[in-house]
Amino acid sequence: MKDPGIFITLEGPDGSGKSTQALLLIRFLKKSGYKVLHTREPGGDRIAESIRRLLLSPHNKITPETELFLYWASRSQHVQQVINPALARGMIVVCERFNDATLAYQGYGRGVDLKLIKKMNQLASGGLIPDLTFLLDISPERGLKKVLEAKGVKDRFELEKLSFHKRVRRGYLDLAEQEPQRIKKISGSGTIEHIHQQIRCITNKKLGQ
């Protein structure tokens, strides 16, 4: 019987460097001999990626309730079709955003009831909880500036007011305080290599190396 896989997530406000650090972590894990799956939310498979396009398009006007149900639908599909099968094969799954993002963005950011989100997160994810989460913390001002410099355009969330992004960051920091054993906060203001080294060190400890 294969050992169960390990589920690692990267979280943080827009522009915190999640994608860059996910790729560096995956490269490190593969060089260390691990089988790794890289995925993201919303997204991960054909159906979930279609939902992602709906959610992020700046041309779509979506109510907070519709937004939530779309995220949960995407997550349910993602977990059942992509994440759980990979974990069952003993792989390390590295995912950009998961349940914590819904709490931070739709809970703290939109003001939707946190207890409701937690209950529905559990249902949509089938009770799946990351083994390790990296929170890349960065100020909204700096993060949004980095987004614009990197992409030149902003998606529907990145176009939100600064006050929204400040609430999202506050939400992430609150979540990290509530679950310090799982959520490891790392400053997103350091160099790419310095952040990567911190992530490597924590990951190695989790893997028992």
C-alpha cells in the first residue's frame, strides 16, 4: 500500500509571488526525487478552468453569492478529479490557493459569514485540509503594483478597491494566527531566492529531512 501523498498550498494577497514560489518549490521537490503535481484554484481541470475564466474576467459582473458558489463548484471538481487521485498515488500536490483563499477573499473581503464559508468549504473539499500552507504576506499597495508591472492588466479581483485588498490581507493574517502549525507566514517583500530558501527549509522539516 502506498504512503498517502502530501498536500501543500501557497496563499497570499494578489502580487505576493505565489506562482513563482510554487514553481521553485516544485523544481526543488522533483530534484529531490519526489513525484509532484502542480495545480491551482480556481482551476485544475477543464471544467474548473472554465469556471476560473468566468470568475476572473473583468467583463463579468458577479454577485458575491454567485461568486462563492462558482468557487465551491470549481473546488469540488478539482478535489475529486485532480487532487485526491494524485494524493492517493502518493504524490506531493502543490496548489496555488485553496480553502483559505475563500475565507480571505469572500469572507473578510466581501463580508460573507465566515461560519457559512467554513461549512461549505468542508463540503466542497470533501473535508480535505492542506498538510502545509505557505502564506506569502505583502502589502496590498506593493502587491498590486507588482501585478500591474508583471501583467500590464488586472483581473476582476485585482481591480477591486484598495480597502478590499486590505481586508483580504487582514483575513489571511488572522487565519495564520489561528492555525500557526499549518500556516507558515513568510514575508513576500524579500528576494525571490530568500523566500524560496525559507520555503525549502520548512518543507524539508515537514518531509522529515
